[in-house]
Amino acid sequence: MTLGVVSAEEIERLRPQLRELVRDSVEDGASIGFVLPLADDVLDTYLSQVRDEVGRGTRIVVVARDGELVDGMVHLALVPWPNAPHRAELQKLLVHTRARRRGLATRLMEEAERAAREHGRTLLVLDTITGTDAYGLYRKLGWSEVGEIPGYAGWPSGELAPTTIFFKHLV
């Protein structure tokens, strides 16, 4: 398994596999901004946006590959404002169902933190639905809970759920 930051060109080349990763995650219940049914044009619009943000330098995408298969990814949205060059938002931690329960999410998080440091980011924030596996992972990895917002995020079914905000200072 190899993990690394990808370029806008690599995102374009990996588009079919990234589309499959997002679809697999959403169909398995991940609350990452999409609802079911998930159309290909919605995924393509999303991936084009990600590609463009990576190209502009406002987003970092870390991808995990097993040979030619994309098994996971995580994003860092770099805050572009002059008063915030120290922070980023961690988004879209995804592990394909075929690759789960092998420590890949932890490795993706570690790589995202490394990339954040490399880009001068010392404060990370994220949100996740309260009580999920991801919620437990973030706590285990040393993220601090800020609080919970009722009805903040939606499941792929459209049902609303409480979301917990976390932060982590990188040293």
C-alpha cells in the first residue's frame, strides 16, 4: 500500500477509481455531503471541483493505492485567508469497503497531518456525525472535541444527524 499527495493531473487520471471510492463510501452509509441515489454527473462535478482546487493550491488530496486500486483518500482544505495560513479543514476521509479494518484510515490521517505540517498548517479542524466509527477514530488519534451541533449533517438517506466538531494542534 502506498500513500501520497496527488496532483490535479493525477486526480483526473484516477477519476474512475475516485468516483468508485466515493460511490462505495456513500452507498455504505458515509455522510460526506452526498445523498442517494448518487448520479455519475454529480460525482464528476465534485471530482472536477476537487481537481481544480488542487490545481489552485487550495486543497491537498492524499490517496492510498494498492497497486493500481485506489483504496482510500483524505482531503485538506487549506484556508486561503491572510489571517489563517496556520489552519486547514480535514475532509472526506474515505476507505473502500474492500480495504477496511486494516489501519488504513489511521495511515491516511497520519499522512494528512504530515502534509499539513509541510504546508505550514498547525491547526486542523473537522466535523463528523456523532457516534460513528470515524468519531471513535478521531478521538483515538488525539483529536479534541469542541462540541456537538444537532441536525447539522445528513446521512445519504437525507435524514439529519448530530455532528461533532473536532480540532487538533500539530506539533
